[in-house]
Amino acid sequence: MKKILLIKLTSIGDLIHALPALSDAVNMKPHISFDWVIDENFSEVARWHGGVNTIFTTNHRKWRKNLFKSIPPIFKLIRSIRKEKYDLVIDGQGNFKSALLALCTRGVRAGFDRHSAREWISSIAYNHKFPASKKSHAIDRLRQLFSLSLKYPLPNTEPNFAIQKEQFTPPNLKLPSTYLVFIHSAAWESKLWPESHGKKLMKILSDKGYSVLLPWGKEEEKKRAERLAVSSQIKVLPKLSLSEIGWIIAHAEGCISMDTGLSHLSGALSIPTVTLYGPTDARIIGSSGKNQLHIQAALPCSPCAKKKCPLPSSTSLNPPCLSALSPDQVFQNLEQMLTLSTCNKLCGSYKEK
């Protein structure tokens, strides 16, 4: 059996993008085994895929804040990884940090070439370097990297995330019998929908009889969720683990989402989802899966890939590209997605994974 080490550290969306490549490899090479180096905050994602055995975790965000105190855990991680000699080490991250980790492993190293890597300098660390267009979707790039690295034909199939739902954790909560999930937060300020729009959408949904659940991760996201809870039918969830949130999304009737990691999870689970894109390009990083609808702002400057809107007339939390997407437009698209999903189920063309 060949042993492969995957280095893919963060974030949620990027990690979910790697799952179809893992599925390809496991299907094409039955006698293959994967270990995964991943950020400890997101290690649950690796546990969701049946092709992963050993999981090594990093805490590089914390380590870089105090490098001196971080030396012992860094060396402990390296010692753990070096206990195994790998047939191949695939760096699916393609930046300086992941390349340094790759150099510490025992095995032949593969990754993106200098024109394809996220940070060109990472390509110096690899024994085998492969191209993948930066204009391609992130999922396609990783599937191509795996197929070239492991020498099998690139499958001409839809991405198979192969998420094992039994790995999710049912939360100890009383939930509505049916509900929607509004994934309202995002890492960039320029990805946030104006709160006034969010409140209006929540009012529309509650008036139509929908129950809506609002997840959050950081304290400022919790405060935002509390401001969006405009009626008793809009519920702010407590602090939950990633696998508990996964369970909630997996049982949702549908989702509305900003461009953030959980939108990729709802896509991978084929939950009817409307995702809003402003500064980012849905063609390159958009959520993938059945029942997904991407709304991209139709402005000349979008997508700009800027974390803060550069237009002088904008404010950081009200970028014109997302302000242009109205609550009524989002609601109409969501209803169409929910109706289509219901029709597919009734017609028998919808299949649960």
C-alpha cells in the first residue's frame, strides 16, 4: 500500500476543495493511504473523509505570535511526521509555510509549479512540480495536481466530496422541525452584506413563516447575529463545533450564505444554497455541488479580490458590489432553489448522498 501525506492547512473552504481530489485518488488507486497535515482549528474536515487515516495538526496562527514559545510544539509536530517515510508528499496549499513543512518530511515532494502556486517560492521545495491554471476553479486545480502527482487519468466526473455525515455531531439543542441557515459572516470586510439588507431578508423570511438559524464563530460574529435576529423565528445558535454546525447544515431545508467556508460545506452536502459574491469570483472559488446558485455583483470593478473596498465612496462594511444585491432578489432566488429541490425530490431525480 502506498502512503501519501497531504499538506493542506487552512481554511474551511480550501480544505473542502481538497476532498474531491482525495476521492479521485482513492477511487483510482485502491491501495493508497492518506495522512493529512491540517490546522487544528479545522481538523474535523479531515475526519469527514473516509480516505484519511492519521491526522497531524498545526497551530501556525498561534505559533507566529510567539515563535520562541512555539519551538517545542513545532519540533514535536516535525518529529511525529518524520516517524513515517512517505511514498509521496503532496503540498496542496502552495505557500511558504506549507513548503517549509514539506521540506521537513521524509518522502518525495510534489506541488504546483512556480506559475501555479499561491506563492511562487514554495515550488523550490518540490521534487516534482506541476501546472494548474490559476483561472481554473480551486477544486479542478487540486484534482489536476493529484492526478499528475499520482499518475492516473484526470476523471471527467462531477466533484465527489464523499463527506461521511455520520462523522457530524448532533448538537444538544431543540431545533425547529424545518429551518433555513443564514451564514452571515465572512473573513473579509468586503465580503459582508450590509446589515440593513440582512435584517430586511430576515424580516421577509419570518413573515413568510420560515425559521432561520444563525451560526457564528467569533464574538463579533455573535453580536452581528444578535442584531440580525429581528423576530422570534430568527434564532442565534450557541457556540458550536464545526461538526455540530455540519450536522445543522446537513439537515437544513436551505441556506443563504456569504462567500465563506461554510458555504462550501453546504454546497458539498448539496443543500439548496444561494451564495452572494462581490469582491471574489464565483467561477474560481465558488461553492460546488448540486442545488447551488451563485449571485455575482454586476459592477465593472467586481470581482476585485480586495479585502477592503478600494472605492472612495464606499464604507468598509457596505461595499457597492454587495449593496447592489437586494434582499428581495436574494429571497426570490432562494424560493426558486427550494421549489426546484422539492420538485426534484418528488420527481425522483434527487438522490441523497
